[in-house]
Amino acid sequence: MNNKTFYVTTPIYYVNDVPHIGHAYTTVAADVLARYKRLCGYDVFFLTGTDEHGQKIEQAAQKKGVTPKELADTVVERFKSLWVKLNISNDKFIRTTDEEHKKAVQKIFKKMQENGDIYLGEYEGWYCTPCETYWTETQLLDGNHCPSCGRETHKLKEPSYFFRMSKYQDELLKYIEENPDFIQPPSRKNEIVSFIKEGLKDLSVSRVSFKWGIPVPGDENHVIYVWIDALTNYISAIGYLDETEQFKKYWPADVHLVGKDILRFHTVYWPTMLMSAGLPLPKKVFAHGWWTVEGQKMSKSLGNAIDPNWLVDTFGVDAIRYFLLREVPFGLDGDFSFKALIHRINGDLANDLGNLLNRTLGMIKRYFDGVIPAYKEEDESDRELLAKIEEVFEEVDKHLNNIAFNKALIAIWQLVSELNKYIDKNAPWMLAKDESKRDRLESVLYLVLDGIRILSLLIYPFMPDTAKEIRRQLNLDIDLHKSNFDELKKVKQLKSGIKIGEVKQLFPRIDEKEFLEKISKENEKTMPEPSVEEITIDHFSKVVIKAGKILEAEKIVKSEKLLKLKVDLGNNDIRQIVAGVAKSYNPEDLKGKTVAVVSNLKPAKLMGVKSEGMILAAWVGDRHVVVELPDDVPAGSIIK
């Protein structure tokens, strides 16, 4: 029996929407960890799935004229098919509508109840249906708006079962203090500790206002609220109901990967529930950041949501897997742009890795008729390269254990660079001209080929298909997960005298200008059109549009799309507004223009810059055209 186990989870994704790039990001990250640990000889369990209960699903199903389960059955296939397309190697896909999960949720509820931690009371508060969260009056924004999503909340009062979460405040703080790696990255730890120290309140854990959920044991008027239901998936999926050997083997989880928006639920609610049920706590919860698109938050209304299915179909699965984990340090927010993606494909993948393989195999065909030569003669440059290989293995292992994917990839690409430098330094094309240096020529190209073999091991968790293709071209076994990693890691293991396979280009270069135009056209055909909801005159009357004179304009660093404007709205009202028009206007083009401004828009941050309004612009072809007003219209004039 393998004593080295590793249990990694993604959140279970809510089936009220189609999968987006954020879902793909978390799941690819978990897949890389799972594949790497399997490679290292661990007995791995990798879990993902869907959250299918709640009021939003019930309401959405009613609108479509189907049952909630029928709706969930349809949407869940979108996630499953995407994971297949993204080459996700999950061991189980759990659904909260699974019978075993339902019974496990009722079991943990009863266990908490038996321990005196569940009691019946009455809950009154401001409820946000989209977030399925109650808020206190002091937490609300602009009267009665949800502090999380900004939508209107509604005051509700209903009977509810409560969990005595407050009882476990000190115990949780002690656990966090004694387990410094529990909350990752470290920057997130302080916010959670501060939240706990403000005083944990008992948690409402049931609802009577809807029926689509798991009934409270012994009181079927109540359904168990989302967080007990959803979070219990991590143990129900591995056999908590019957406390199987599988459950004993894998629990506690080694790492829960989550988005930063649900960190509190995983580091406060979930641990205290487990404490109440007498179960061990997960070893680590790692919260990653969010993706924006060209500096703007992804949303249907802006029409800038990125469909991962389309990305894979357009660029290839491994290019997307690589980009997601290389572009941004895991834990920080990231900005998606097609230009950045193409840069990674052309630079890192086609130029660096692809060219290394092609030029090396080309020389093997040219100088040795496609047969792998033998290693015969060592020199100092060889010893330096071998030392670098050993160093890179250590770096990658360290970074992946710290869930620092981009650092691991940077280390791998240092080896790609070292192999290219080694070729240039030893100049096989010059050695080939001197028959007396034939042994050295064989040794140089052998060592480069062996280095490429090592690269196939290192990139396998990130880009499994590419790793297999490299190994096919080297005529090596492609079933890496069945191999002895410690043996494979040893240098000079490549067998000589074997003919290489068919040589193919790994990543063709992309003509940036041509391809961006193609992407734009494909977007129009493939990306979903933003839905248009009819509004009444009452809704429209809430929008205040004023004439504004642009006093200053400047580019925002690291954004190709955004400009920061200083706009005069009259009556000494000077606003800072961020506008996504930088691809259509230079800053100096806008100075002095009088434009139409939505002046009562809630302030927001774009690329970390506060924006206090929105200028109106038309989208014409491939550019923005700002709505201009005559110069004699005074700043602050109301537009009706």
C-alpha cells in the first residue's frame, strides 16, 4: 500500500451559469498538482464537481419550465465536457444531487446537532438572492445593496436552524496560529484572522423560503443551507457517510484550491463545522486571484467574458494551460489579453521550447541519420549543464509544493534557455566539419536530447499532450504516470542507437496582427452576445447623464485599453474616470473634448485605478467613437 497520499480539491462550481475562464483556472491548477504528485509516486485523489442546490437554481428552473434537477443535469454536462477538453485528470466529479452526498450532509448536520451546536431560532436580515447571503444593515451599500455583488437585497424574516460557530472562535484562532501554512497565500491570512477576532457570530444554516435542497433531518420544512451542503462535498466524495477506508486514507485534504471570494467560507465556516463534527481540518486552503480582461472585470453585460472552450479550440489546450499558470503569480489577480497570450505562444512555446526540439532533432537527422548517438566525451560545459538540471528539479519541486506555478515554469524555462545556450556554445555544426571531433559531436547532441527528455518530465503536469509529443519524437514511452520518476530524473538515461520518431512542430508561430483580426471575427461568431433586458422609464430615469469637459488624459501603465481622464462636470465637480478607449484615442486626442458622462455610476476600480463615472462611446467596426457634444454645451449640463 502506498503511504504517500495527496488529496486536492477545486470548489464545486455553481450550475447557474456556463463555465468561464475562472473555473478553468482553478481546475487546471489542481490538475497540475495532481499530475505532479502522481509523477512523484503519490496516491492522489483529485476532486471537482458542481453545486446544484439553492434558490437561484429553483428560480431559474421555474423560468425555464423545467425541474431544478433537469436544469442541473443540462448545465453539469458543460463542466464535464470542458474538463475533458482541458485534459483534466480528476478522479471523481461530485454533484450535490448525488444520493450519497445528500445522506452525508444529513449525517454531519446530525453530528453537529448531537454535539449541541445546532439550535432552532429566527433569522432576520437583508438577503441577497444571487449571493445567497444575509447581510446586516451596517454592511449594506447605498441603502440596501449587497456589498458583494452590488445588487438590491430584500429584508427577510424566517425561522432558521443556527450553527454555534461562535463557540469555536478561540479554537480556530489557535489552529491558524499553530498551522501557519493553513491559509495561503500568507497575504490572505491577516484578513481572515481580523475577521475572526471581530467576533464570530452563530451561522444560519437552514431555509424555509425554498425547497430545492437537502431536508434537515427530522424537520423537512427546512432545507440545509448552501454552505453545509456545498462544503461537505469534500468529505462525502471520499466516503464520509460510511467512513470508508478511502475516507480514512485521504482525509484531511492536503489542499483546497479556491477563489479569493470564497476564502472566508473555507477558512472559517468549514473548519468550525469540522471541529463541531469531530473531524480533522484540511491542511491548506489556497486562494487565488481573479482574472480581468484587458483591464476590465469580466461580465456578460460588457460582452467580454472569455469562453474557455473557444480558447482551447482556437489556440490549443496546452497553450491555454501554460498561459493561465505562467502569466500571473498564483494568488494574485491577473489580466487576460490576446496579445499577451500570443506573446507567450510565439516566445516561450514556439521560439524557446519548440525551436530547441526542432533544431536538435534536425541535427540528429543531418549528422546521424536520425539515430540517437552515444555519450562519449565530457567537458566543463557538460558538468555545468548537468548541475543546472539537478538544480531545476529541486526548484520545480519546491515551487510546486508551495503552489507557485509561475515560478516553477520560470525555472523550467531556465533549463530551456540553458540547453539553447549549450548548443550555441558547443556549436555542433562546427564540430561536424572536423572528423576528429566526432565523439564530442555525439556527446553534445546526446546531452541536449537527454535534456529535452528531462524537459518532457518537467512540463508534463502543465502540458501533458506536449510532453507526450516530445517523447514520441524521441521514441520514448509516453505513459509517464506509470513510470518510476526517481529513475527518470537521472541524467544520461537516454538509450543510444534508437531512431527518433517523426519530427513535428510543437507550436507554430502566430502572425499577431493577422491572428488578432481573425480572433475578432471568430469572437463575433462564437462568443455569446450580451443579453439585452428591457427596462422601464422608471429604470432609465435613475441614470444621470451630464456633459463633461475632459481636462486631462493619460495612459494607465500595463493596460493597452484604458485611459485615465480628469473630467469637469460643472459646479466644481471634477471626476477621475477610467475609459477603455486607449486603442482608439491617444490621450492628447481627448483633451478639451466635451463628452457625455454617466455621472451617478457607482465608483469602481479598474486595474487598481478608481473610476467615478463612465463616458459614452459607440463601438464602430474595431474601434470606439466617443460621443462628443458641441463645445458651447456647458460642463454639467443634464442630457435627457
